Amino acid sequence: MGAGAESNPVLRQLTWLEVQERAGGRGIEERWLVIDRKVYDVTNFRLRHPGGPRLLAHYAGQDATDAFTAFHIDKRLVRRHLNALLVGELAPGEPSVEPSKSLSLTEDFRRLRAVVEETGLLQPRWLFFLAALAHILLLDVLAWLTLWLVGASWWAFAVTAILLSTVQAQAGWLQHDFGHLSVCGTSRWNHLFHRFVIGHLKGAPASWWNHLHFQHHAKPNCYRKDPDISMHPLLFALGKTLSVELGAQKRKYMPYQYQHKYFFFLGPPALIPLYFQWYIFYFVVRRHQWQDLLWMLSFYVRFTLCYLPLLGLPAFLGLFFLVRFLESNWFVWVTQMNHIPMHIDRDQNRDWLTMQVQATCNVHQSLFNDWFTGHLNFQIEHHLFPTMPRHSYAAVAPLVRSLCQRHGLEYTSKPLLTAFADIVRSLKDSGRLWLDAYLHR
């Protein structure tokens, strides 16, 4: 919809300046955002939003049209809630997007989105996801059968640990599919299967994943808005701009010049067994997410009944934490390869395509890479179309690459091992920038 679109004479006519003044803070508690030129007051509704109270606040004072379109599969249902929040619309002379965004690029991306919808690329194939679930359950059974048939020898213990860590990693990718509403036709069924996979197969709460992950997608690599980089600056100095700022402010919570080395100890091996493992219980209890807690407990009861009688308590605990250790290494390398080496800064309020492409990169396609990463090697396409089933990423990738080339955006794709190495390289570079600013500014 262009700047000259017809307005509703009943609605209050607003300017972008008036919307941007309602971004929260500075003594103004109201939070407004724009969707399809309509202005909504989400001050109170954000506290009830299924994606968590922070998600809508991240778009306060901004155009949220593309984010709204990207996250919801039943927009007519959601718009019923929006009607009660409507406070006005952009005046006819106001552009459809803020001055910081490219109108032509935004319109081109929305045309691509229309093509994606018309060609059925958002429609899931049930057999694909049924096969994904079946291979996870098969590996889970094989892990138990290995110990039950062979006995608790060292090699059977090792094989079981490898099989179970594979189950955990692959279940992580599958719960990600359900969490993004990309498997079933309705939100209700996606949420139900999401709780089963993340809760019963992995022992984690769906509400915790929703709370963190949708913020990450809404504003990837944006400091104070993306929880995935929220450990900055407690553990790591991330990004060129923020690392220099941290050094210039003489802030030194860690010896960041060595972060590319201590990442190997504090990152991949420690995230799940030493942090997530206890924090998920703290999260569900603090937020009274009792349904999630029951799903989680069903995992721990099942795991205990299966392996404690076969191993005894010491070996049982060893197996559990070894699986978490292996899963953590798998998870961290795959999830961080797409983002840490990319642009990290405060929210610059860029258009949807620019923001997502600058913050993400791809890994070359292969059957192994697709399986090993749960198709998150197509991270750019996933971020642009988060509800798209992963089997469609390869089909839409050439269209996205072409659009990026047309608008001068760098579409980054690299080999898997290069992507892993780039995590370490970027940490080393930002640590060096921090040290230089710390010593000389």
C-alpha cells in the first residue's frame, strides 16, 4: 500500500513522528506500532501476547507489517484481536514505511512473499515431518536396545550416548519446526506437538523456547532485543561496533582478547549441561508454567525408568550428562555459525529483508548438511519466512538470492567447516577490537 492510499475518515490520522514518540521510555509508557498502515496501541496487550511481553515492545514506534505477516499462519483470527487495539492510521501523506527503510525493497520483498504463498511453498508435506519424527523415535529405541541386549560395556555405553545425543539434536530441530507453526495447518495442533517433542522427547518447556526464540527472529543480532546475544558483555564482546564501545567505556567483565579461546570451554560444551539444564526449571516454576513442567517431567521419568535399572546410579548420571554435553556441542556450533560472524549492533530499524540478511548467513546445501543442521543451513530463508516448512527452503533460495542481488545486499553462503571456523575468527576479531579500544581510547 503506497503513500497515497485511501484512508478511513473515521480513524484518527497520525504521522510517523507521533507513532515513534510512542516507543516506550522517556516518560511515555504508551507503545504503538504499525501494521498495514493501521496504528495499534499494544501497551497492555503485549503482556498477554503468546510470544511473550517483550516481542511487541521490540517493534514499538515502528512498522511491524512484515514481522506480523511472517509469524502468523491465521492472520484473520489474529486481526480480531487487533481490532480492539486500533487507535488510528497513517495519514495519506505519510509513507508506508519509516524513512530508515527502503520502500522499493520492502515492496519487492512483499511481492516475493506473495509469490511464495501462491506457489504453495508455505504448505507442509506431512510425510516429510512424519519421517523426521519416525527416525528420531527409531534412534531412541535403538539406544535403549543397545544397552539392554549387549549390557553395560564401555562401547555399548558410548554407542548409546551417541545415539541419544543424535536423538536430542534431531528432536531439537523438529520441535523448532512445530514451534514455528510450520508443520500443521492450525496453531493449536502445532502447539500440541511442540509440547510433545520439546517436552517429552527433550525435557524442556515450550513456553521458554517461545519466549526467547521469537524475540531472536523479530530482531536478530540486535543488542538488548535478541536474547541470543544477551550474554554480551558478561561473557563475550560481540560485533565490531559494540566491542569498540565496550572497550572505550573501559568495561572488562572477561578478558575478551582471549574469548576465541575460552569459547571452547564456556560455549559449546557448557551451554546446555551447565546453564540450560537448571534454568529451564527455574523458568517454568517462576512463570507458573505447570503444563510445561508436566511434559518435562514425563521425559525425566521415562529416561530414568529406561536407563537407571540397566546402569546403576553413577553410570546413569554419567550417561545423562554425557548426552547433554554432546548435544550442547552440536547445538551451539550449528546455531551460532549463522549469526555470530554476521552484523551485530543495536536496532537500526531496517526493513525486514535487510535486517534478516545482514544478521544471518547460509551453509551450502548437501544431504548431510540438511540433516545435521535440521535445514538451518538455509538460515536466511528461514528468517525471512519463519513459518515456511524446511523442505521448501531450497526452492525459495534462488528467488531470495536474486532479490538480494537486485538490491545490492550480500547473500552469504559458505561450507559447513568454514562456518564453524568463522565463529572463532569473528570472536578473535571483536576481542582484538575491544582490547585496542580499551587500551587506546
